[in-house]
Amino acid sequence: MDFNMKKLASDAGVFFTRAVQFTEEKLGQAEKTELDAHFENLLARADSTKNWTEKILRQTEVLLQPNPSARVEEFLYEKLDRKVPSRVTNGELLAQYMTEAANDFGPGTPYGKTLLKVGETQRRLGGAERDFIHSSSINFLSPLRNFLEGDWRTISKERRILENRRLDLDACKARLKKAKAAEAKAAAVPDFNETRPRNYILSASASALWSDEVEKAEHELRMAQTEFDRQAEVTRLLLEGISSTHVNHLRCLHEFAEAQATYYAQCYQYMLDLQKQLGRLPGTFVGNVESTSPPPATASPTALAAATGPTVPTIPVVPTVVGAPNSAPTVEGLNPSDVKPPASGTRKARVLYDYQAADSSELSLLADEMITVYSLPGMDPDWLIGERGNQKGKVPVTYLELLS
């Protein structure tokens, strides 16, 4: 108990000394040991790393989980070291509602069929989002959080110790300075006309006492300087380790970007598949024809022209003469090898999007290639006959840009 009281009193004395030194420095009444420029740059770099890491971490959490209540719940589970319960994504919840609505309206109706198709795509989108969130949390958020809760706390602790060592050092310097001033004053030559002999002895005794005080202050200063230098080296090594932190965060950033690219590529592919599926369903409405993705093959040329601007000249139709031997075949049972191009009136067209032929009567297309097109009597207006070299077949009008 006695030992603890002595230690408590000693710690209180050290704290008071540091407080006095800190206050006098703020008031400009005491000198302060300045760190070298390189050390100051390391400190500024570390502070900047900590601040930006916090901002990036918080905003990434908002990106991955926009719901603040859910973020608070996940934070509490993490602090309690418990597993975060699985949460349904918004896409998966929307898919559930669409599926239930389709069953209510009738899965065999056009609306019900479309709801099932869109709902399935939303479920796949929700699954992709879940995988993206999980991957980003492990490969990006966790390293940033580990830095703030691990390495940075260690750096902050050592910096506080270094600041205390600096205050102790400067307090020792101030104490030595005062002791030397007192010693010089005591050792000054007395005025024999004004000073009584008794004071000579007192002055010599005081000078000896101040000499001892100077030696003690010098010893304390050497000890404080050693402690300060040792702590400065420890802190310097930790601050220089920030470069390794940047390398680690750079790798994590690449992994986050790769996961995000994979997620958006999956979403894009899922939506393309959905567009193709909806294009095959009866009663499907055509969306924005100016979209960067290929429009459904069922889009009407008239609607396309109305949406894209000026009217495009129509394709010449091969004339049909009743009883004539060269009359063009009808669309039903079309054999591309039997189709004869008209003597005049064929058009050139540029392919806008890749198109994969569904059967042997269609012609596969590659974006930006040039083909020759024309129409046949009684043919579906959404389709044309396309020729490329010795290949020919039906092609969707909405995949073409007709040239004058």
C-alpha cells in the first residue's frame, strides 16, 4: 500500500510538471524542442492517411449498405463479436413480391409471365449484389478497418508517449537553465564593503547547493534525452510503415474495383438476357430504342423511325405478278436459297448490333458490317432479307441503319 501511494504521488508530480510545461509553451514562456523536418512530414502523412482512410471507409459502407439502421445493427454485431444475420437484398425482396403477384394474377397470363421473368432477373441481381457486398467487405473494408483499429491505435499510443517524453525533456532543460542561473548568481563575487562576513559563509554554502542541483539537473536531462531519442526512433519506424500500409491499401483497392466490375458485368448480362426473354413473349412492349443495348427484334420499323427522328425511306418490295414463274416465295417456309433479289431497289444497311440467327432462315450479323437488304411481298414488316456475299437470310430491321 505504501509503495502504491508513493507511485501515485510520483505520477501526480510528473503529470503536474508536464501540465506546467505545456501551459508555459502555449503562453510562449518556455522553449519547445522541435522535431526535424522529415519527422514532421511523416507525422503529416500519417494524419492524412488516417483521415482519408476514415472517409473512404465510411462512404464505402454507405455505398454497400445505404440503410443507416442496418449499418448500426452490423456495427453492434461486430463489436459484440457475433455473426451478422443474413439480410435479404432489395432485389431479392422485389423478386419475391413479383413472383407472388404473378401467382395471384395467373402465371399463364402475359402479365404473369412477364412478372415471373422480371422477378427471376431481380433475384439474380440480388444474388450478385450479395456476392459483391460480401467480397468488398472482406477484401476492402476489413483491411481499412484493421488499419484504423490496429496500426493507427499503436501509432497514436506511441505518439502520445513521445509527446510526454518531449515535455519531460523540455522541463528538464528549463530546470537546468534555472539551476545554472541560480548557481551563477550565488557564485558572484560579493561586495566586501556592503556584505557582512557571516553572509560570506552563507553565499559559499548556497553556491555549493546550487552546484549539486545543477549536477542533478544535468543527469536528469541526459536521462530524459535518452528516453526521448529512444521513443522518437520507435515512433519514426511506425510512421515509416505507413508506406507499407499504402501498398496494402492499393492492392485492396484493385480487388474492390475488380469485384465492382464483375458485379456490374453480371448485372448487364442479366438485363440483356431479360430483354431477349421479354422479346419472345407475346404482348411485350418495346422500350427505348435509343438504348445502347440491342433492341428486341420485334420492334416495329415505324415505331423506330418515329422515335429516332426523320422518316427513313422504305425498302423496295419485290413485285408479285399472279402466275408469274419468278414470284417470290411467301414468308411461311422461307428457304433463303430460293429467294431472288429484285432487279433494282436493293438497299445498303449498316449493322448496329451483333445478332445471332435463331434458325437456318435467319442471317447472323456482326456490328458495323455492311449488308444488302430488301423486302418480299407479304413479309413481316419487322424483318428484311439480308445478303452478305453468298449468304442470305432474314434480319431484324431494328438491328440495322438503312443507308440512302
